[in-house]
Amino acid sequence: MSSSDHIHPIFDSTLGRESKERLLNQKGCVIWLYGLSGAGKSTLAAAMEKTLHQKGVFTQLLDGDNIRSGLNNNLGFSDEDRKENIRRIAEVAKLFARCGIVTLTSFITPTRSIRSLAREIIGQEDFHEVFVTCSYATCEKRDVKGLYAKARAGEIKHFTGKDSTFEPPAEAAPADLTLDTDLLSEPECLQALGDFIDKHIGLEAR
């Protein structure tokens, strides 16, 4: 007998999504920001959450380091652990979205297959992919957390963009929005991200 034989979900008897969205007067969704460490994901996600809050939007921000210090503190950086990291996050983000919460996430999410997994878990309608990009050299120059210096010194193994692969979106399947922080200032990125949310999530009527 497998462990699944003892699991009996009650999804069909819980309060529905529409009731929760009606209470909040908003539609839940997931804005999935991804890119190299130092590209600007966390900065933009945190600033956008404040902007949405000022508009009266109920939000939740899921950020890589925060999640790895709690929910995923038992995971490392092997390919298998990276996939499991994103799988868990996507499941949590899905729960928030189905409660009517506008959920912002900020994770490297390095491969196309892992991003496809997140989209599959969350659902096509709720998943909005935002690629935050800049050159590796720019990230290395910023080095906000000191990680690039440690990677150069050989103190960090499997460092994304150096020893571990980062796959940009395929030309045939681009991100829903791309923010190039080499070319755009932080205010310009926030304006573009805000416009994207207003247009695609329907917040312009608030």
C-alpha cells in the first residue's frame, strides 16, 4: 500500500476562489520574476509590492533567500535541489493566487524546463513570466551580496552563470515581459512592470 492511499484531499469542499477574490476585489495571479543573481529581481519585486500596496492591492512577495532560510532550508544547489526548490515555491504561489492574492516571486529559475514546471503547476492563466536580464559582467560589478567575488575565488560551487547553466527564454517562447537592467533604470523598469500588471492583470480599474 502506497502512502497516497492514506491521502484524501478535500479541495471540493473548501471555500472557492471566486468567493475569496470577491472579498478582496481583485484577481489572484503570479508575477514570476527570474534572472541571474544581481540582475535586479528582488529590488524590482520589493518596490512593485509597495507600489501595488499603495493602490490597495493585497500582495505576497516570495523571494529566493527568504524561502531558502525557511521552507527550503534543507535544499542545496544541485540540479535536483534547484528543481525541488522551484516546485515547492510554485505550489505555494498557486495557493496564494487561488486565494485572490497578487503574488510576486523573485527566483533565479535557471532553466527553461524548471520555468515550464512552474508554469504547469501554477497554471497558464495565472502565470506571468518576467525575465529580468543584464550581462554577467554587470551582475559581477554590482555583486550586491558578494557572491560573485566568492565564485571567482572558488568558494561557491555550481554558481549560476559561471559553473551552472542559466538558459534565457527561447526566441520561440519569449517571456511575457523582459526588463533589461543594463539599458533601463530602476524607475523605467518599475514603470514597465506596473504597466504590464495594469494591462494584463486588470488593475487599471482600481
